[in-house]
Amino acid sequence: MLAASTRAGPSWLRVNKMPALPLVQSTRSNCTPIVKDERIDIRGSGSNNRAMTKPEAVRRIKSYSAANGYVYQYYFYELNRVSLDGGAAGEFVYAISADRGASFGLRILVMQAALDAWAAVNGRALTSSEEYAVAKMRLFQAFDEGVVPLTAEAAREVRLVVDEKNLEDLLNMLNI
């Protein structure tokens, strides 16, 4: 059985002005509550903690030395499922920087039709990790080819796509 304290507790514990509730104890052999004359300062409805904002995700900035001599910094930002030209696609957004200063988003679209065609030939679908790896290999390929823009304005016009034409080559780079 729990021993009840006879003190009311420190004054800093009583932070609200609501009436105190009676202390309830129970024993293991008898489930009937035992009500003592003591009071506990708790709010009757919900938590007394303020809502906290969600912390920002910690992103690990990586570097890539491209074949064209540039050293790019990049990190994965988000994945969205989008519709493109009447077909579904996975939009992998990377934040990139060529000058170690300003960074901007670059989208890589992995077409669902290409993934479905590959799955039909190989008897299994790509996992989400493999799909992410394909998008990342397409990013590296764009870095090496020098087609990655150096400004945010130019990045809006660039369309990097993984489709039936280049999916198999990207998977071969990954030994899949």
C-alpha cells in the first residue's frame, strides 16, 4: 500500500487555481479506492503543458565532386507523390548548392510507369530505399553532366526524370 504524505507539498507545485482533487489509493487485493482527506493540485482536463512546436529535422549536408570539376553540396529534403503528364510519379526534392552559399530545391521525378514496367519484368517491385537510391543516382548523373543549374530561377526550368529509358542504367550503377 502506498503511504500518503501529510504535507500539502511545495507552493511552486500549485500552479493553477482549480480546486484540488482528493487523493485516491488502491490496494492490490481490494480494488475499492480509499479516499484520503489530502489534495493534489492537478488540472481536471488534459495536460497542463503548453503545446510545443515541432522541431526542425536535422539534415546532414553531403558533398559530391562532379566530373565537371564542381563540388556540390546537397541534402534530401522531401518526397511527394505527384501526377505528371497524366501519370503518377515520385518527386524527390533535394536542396543543392554549387557555391556553398545559397541553396535551392531541385526536383527529380521517378515515373511510376517505369517502376511498374521494371517490376513486371523482374517479378518484384523496387523497395522505397531502392527508389530513393535511383533518384539519388539521377542527381549524381546530372551533377556529372553539368546540367544542374547554379541558381534557383534556373532550377525551376530543369526537369530531371527517371523513366523507362534510363531506369535500367541507374539500377546497374547500384548493382540491382
